[in-house]
Amino acid sequence: MKVVVSIGGSVLVPEPGADRVAEHAGVIEDLISEGCRIGAVVGGGGVAREYISAARDLGANEIELDQLGIDVTRLNARLLIAALSEESVTAPALDYEEASEALRRDDICVMGGVAPAQTTDAVGAALAEYIDADLLVYATSVPGVYSADPNEDDDATKYDHLSAADLVDAIAGLEMNAGASAPVDLLAAKIIERSGMRTIVLDGTDPERIARAVRFGDHEGTDIVPEGAGAEPTYWASDEE
């Protein structure tokens, strides 16, 4: 089973420290020991936003700001690599071909950002499509995909299930509202729709939630199910076994 786990920077490193990073690394290694092949994509989180805000005040242009964000995602990726076993790669993959080669060697693949104007949300979706993954998991700081920004709208409702096309519509609607935030960006949603990738969006602040989603399909987030998908995949085991 090939899985791409996209971990938000605010999930992996909510504040400077090693504990949360080590917990996520432990879950990844447990899944690999059970036969999964894992590609991890790490975001920049609050640290990236702070650097970008400071650089914008200093007059940096948008491409320079994007590059600064990419640099932070790769620093966060190096933290995850440091917590992983020696079977992991020694540095973040810089493109999808390099990441795919690592997985073919049965290494643990870790990436940050790749190119300006592309978030790590989109990198996660693109990597999943490139390696023909069985499952894409977004470990975010929110419980799933909502009809509106739950921080701004008390009437926002969480979707338990969405088609990929519905995900695109939901995210597009969120992005049109000033100040709204979405757990997955629009480009990522469109890649998921194009690839037909089975996807889960969940609250990954407790890494055991990621483990249960990968092992059993058991989670309290949002399932994005490809058009025409039938019963649950055979790689999900029963958590009663």
C-alpha cells in the first residue's frame, strides 16, 4: 500500500520542540513496519507565515516570498527526517522524480515545497498522483472540510463525505470569502479530482489519528471518494481484528 501523508507545518511543529515531530515520525515508522510505503510532505506552518510577513514588510516580491516559504517547509522536512530511522532519506526530495526514486528503493520519502506559487497541499496531491498512491491523507489542524470557515461562521457544517468535484466547489467557495481558510487549497483539490485519488482530510494534531485512518479508514474527518469508487478498499483492515 502506497500512502502520501501531507502534514501541515502547524501540525508537525506548532512551536519549537522535538516531541510532536518524534510522535509523527514514530507513526510513520510503525506504518512502514506494517508494509506501507510512505511519502511525507511537510508544510511551513506559522513559522513560514511569520517569515513571509516580515519579508513582505521589507519589500520582497511574491516569488521571493514563495521561495522563502519553500525554504521553511524544507527545514521542517529536515526535522522529520532527523526523527526517522536510518532507512529514511538524508535530505528532502527536491522534485517528484527524486521522491519516486526514494520510494522505489523502499526508503521513506520526505518532501517540502517544490516551486513558487504551489503550496505543499498541491505538492502532496501531485506526489500522490505521480507515484500512483493508494491513499492521500491531509493531516491538518482542523477536523475536515467545512461548508464555510468554522472560525468565521457558526453555521458552518463539516462534510463527512465529498466527491472530488464537490471538494473543488467547496474549496472554491471558501476561497472567495475574505479571510476564510481551507484545509486543502484549490489547486490540490483540482489535482485530486483529475487523478481520482482517494483522500482523507483530518485533524492530525494527534498522529494516532493518521495511523487509524491509514490502517482502517477510521477517522472523524472528511472522505473524498473518487467518482465511481465502489466498496471500501481491500487494504483497510477491520479494527476489530
